[in-house]
Amino acid sequence: MSDARRIPPGDPALAEALELIRAAFREHEGVIAPPSSVRGMTLADLADPAREVWGIGAPLLAAVVLEPREGHLYAGRLAVAAHARRQGHARALLRLAEGRARALGLPVVALGCRVELTGNHALFLSEGFAETHRTAHEGYDRPTTAWFEKAVGSDDDARHAAKMAKKKAARDRIMATKTEERGLLIVHTGKGKGKSTAAFGMIFRCIAHGMPCAVVQFIKGAMATGERDLIGRHFAHLCQFRTMGEGFTWETQDRARDVAAARAAWEVAKGLIRDPARRMVLLDEINVAIRYDYLDVDEVLGFLRDGRPAGTHVVLTGRNAHESVLEAADLATEMELLKHPFRGGVKAQRGVEF
């Protein structure tokens, strides 16, 4: 998009701006009432030294007429050539008006728009303008014009807005290249709190979207937890919840039992994952089972590579994730421990840990 430039009196482009504005407003004939006064606008009106005419492009693609008034800068006759619309020209001229208002020491940009032109209203609102009031032309018993205003900030605000606009444009370009959707292998590991907590956040997102999902807990035992109780009471039709562990390894003190429990949990997990209707399966604390060799890491990864439906997300949680698991993951997050109340003598508490 070309930069905007001011068109001074005597510039041949002023006649071009006049025709552009007239052509754009002719499209409103039969749509707005009463008809626009643009029909009577002359070149001398645009050449009035009290006004500023700004345009984009050569030949002109868009134009606006700015007029400083008491307490505000009025932006009028905003017009974009039919073939150049939806390219950001109108937005660019509105933002230019904000810059001119700041430069002139005026706190507000104001503009009027016929009530029938709701698409233009939407544009102004999306640019931060607010409708302030409506007025009626002489002889009309209904509002015919909606008025909009936007307070302009300081130069620092403008620089910030410009910086954020550039960031947004760069982000939009990046997002435009991200078109693929597929099932992800997600790993939460690390010594910090939040691995299962974050995973359950995704499970509840699936539930909120009506997406079938499942949870298999490999280590945690029969102790009641908030997430399991909530899912069991209210969302069992969407989320299967299987607690297959017998507690942490230091509680059982029986490797054979731990291996058998992990193997049983893995068989249940495979069955749940194989169903393509189930969009996410959380394997809670499976990293611990792999770490202690209760499960073979190559077997687990082989199944997740070859036996998982293309659209199914699988989440693996637990400390000390195996290097091969991290390498296979599409998304891996390590929770870092900075502080934990347990070290200060505070026990696990309902609503925080379970």
C-alpha cells in the first residue's frame, strides 16, 4: 500500500480526488436519504485553505478531507475506489487523521456517516471510534446521520500503536502459513508443579467443545481428586476416567505389582487411543512408569507412532521424561520449580494439589 500524501491547492491530483469522491458517493444514490451533498461539491471546496485533502496512490485509490474545527478534527468525504477496497486504504486514512489531530493539538477525530451505511459504521467501530449521537436532516422525522468520535493519544501512544500494528502484521503473515491440523504428541515434564494441572486444562477444553476424550492415571491411586470427581459426576458421557495406579512407588514398595499395574493401564490406554472418535487421551504420570522401566519406551512410542489415529492428541505427563519421548513430541514443556510450599512444611491441599 502506497503512503498517503497531502494534495495541496493547485495540484492536478485535486481534480482526481474530486472525481474519486464523487464516484464513491454516487454508489449511495438510492440507498441514503436525503442524497449526499457531494453532488454539489466543487474543486474550489477542496482547495479551501481551511481544509486538508489527503490521498493514497497514483493514480488515486483513496482520499479523505480533513477540517480542523473547534475541539476536534473532522474527517469527511472518505472515499476508496471500487477496485481498491478491502486493502486497508480507508483504515490508513483514518489513522492518518489521528496523526494529524495530534499534530494540530486537537484531542478528537470526529466524522459523520449516514445511518444506512452500516458497513462503514462497523469499520469505524473496529478502528476504535465510538458512536456519540444521531441527528436528522431538515425535513426528516428520523435520524439520518450517525456521528462518531475517537480520542487521540499522545505521540507515545501513536508509536506504541504503530509498533503493535507491525507486530500484528508480522504475526498475521506467520499465521497465514499455519494451515495443518493433526493429532499432537504433547509432553509435560519437569520438577515444577503444574504438569497434570495443565493437562487437565486441555481435557476440560475438549469437554467444553463436546469432544470425546479420556484420562488414564498410571501412578496416582484411589485418593479422591477434584478433577476425577467433577468429570465422573458431570461429564462421564464425554470423558472416560480410568485410575489404574496403586499410588506412588514408595507407597507400594512392590516392583512386580507396579509393573503389572502399569502394564494394565497401558493396555487400557491403547484401547482408548485406538478409537478415532476420541480426540484426546491424557496418560497421567506415564513418564514415571517409563522412567522406572515399568513400560518399554520403544513399545510406547511405536504404538503412538503407528497405532494412534491421525486426529488424536495424546498427552504424557510426569517428571523425567525419557529423551526419546521428548524427541518424538510435537509439543514439550518443562515445568521449572522455583518455590514450593511443601519445602516450608505445608501439606498438599484440596483445590491446589488435588
